[in-house]
Amino acid sequence: MSASQKAVELADHLARAASEGRGVQPITALDPAITEKEAYDVQLVTIQRKIQEGRRVVGKKIGLTSLAMQKLLGVDQPDYGHLLDDMVVENGGEIPWHRVLQPRVEGEIAFVLKRDLIGPQVTELDVLLATDYVLPALEIVDSRVADWKIALPDTVADNASSGLYVLGGKPVPVDRVDLAQIGMVLYKNGEIANTGVGAAALGSPAACVAWLANKLFEFGIPLKAGEVILSGALSAAVNAAPGDHFRARFAHLGEVSVRFASLK
């Protein structure tokens, strides 16, 4: 089987999760020898299909930025996925339950770029100079793999377990804040679920974006002006159920919230 044929077949496998409304077997169970590069090939097959269906890439997301998550999956670097135009949810909006499979919610800092970032030698300073503004964000991570039983190739192939995202607050110029020191409190149904700080993401969210720009160079993909970059979770993901309400407060950046619709 050619590499491209394998990528297509594994992308088909993950796509069945959405069509059937339930998680599927990990791709690492189907192909235990799959490499990280091959897993990104699967991701790109899926993204190209979405583009052909009329969807647009509007940004990227970075996953596995915390040491705890890297140790859990046995890796020493983050991963990334694509953000598409139909993934965004309005701040304060409601998510129909049929849009998700097994969602978890994370609080993050989002970057919006004003100029392109192209690796391979992008630095944190380059990121700051290329950033138009930052915003508070909630990422709803989701997995097409049943019960989140994932290894690194599984989440990479699955678009870094992307689901939906919410941008909140108001635009804040990046030179007005110390990104590493921004504190966050994530609430679930009015109670504190967890807390975090910018430094939890590779020491600084800007370092995460620099990693992304340099990683994308390996695939010939630039970060483009106007793109939204979700820079990585500041604390652990929190499980969501129908009817749950999530709100995150960020020092200097404001708030962002979303609700999951109740089952009727």
C-alpha cells in the first residue's frame, strides 16, 4: 500500500466517527508502526477534503504544550492542527450536542497575526512582532477515537483532536501584557474547575507559536497574516456534558464563555 493510499484509508476511518456519531478504534491499533509524519499526512488528507467541500482554513491550534500531557503520551514536543471557518462558536453561544462526540474544554490565549510567520528560525520576538493582538479563548477539544484512548499519532491524524473554539474579550495589543504571567480561572457551571498561567504553555504562549511556525516549515506551510493561533492549554482539559456552562477569566484579557445545549 502506498503512503498516500494509507493516509486516505486512515482518514476514511476517522471520518466514520462523525458519520456514525461515535468514536472509532485508534489508528495505532490498525497500524502500530505509523510514524508522526504519516499521521500528519492523514491530517492533511482530511483538511484537503474539507477545503474541497468549501470550508476555509482560518488558523492553527497547538496541542500538547504542557509537560504533563507530553509525558502522558510519551512525547517531547507539541503537535498542531488546523482551524476551519465552521469551528468558531460565538462568545456566550450555545453548542448543539450533535456537533460533538466526547468534548473537553480548555482555556487558552489566542493570537491573531498581522504578518506572515515562516520558519525555520522563528523566535519568540518574531512572534510578538508579527502579532496584531491577543484574546482569551476556549478550545473544545474532541476526539474521533473512542474513549480518548490515544497515542501521539492518533491525535495528530485526528487534526490534533480539534473540535470547536470560542474567542472572547476584546483585542489587546501584545505589548500591553506579559504573556507568561497572565493568570486564568476556568469555571464549570459557576464553580472553579481549574486555574492556569501563561507560563504553563512551554514557558510562554509566544514560544508555542514560534514552535508552530518552525514545525510547519517542515511541511511547507506558512502562518499567514489574519490567522488565529490557539497557543495551547493553560491547564488540564475539563470534561463537558449536555447543559454544562463554561467561562474563563483571564487577567488583562477579559472573559470568554460557552454553553453546551441540553438534550431534549
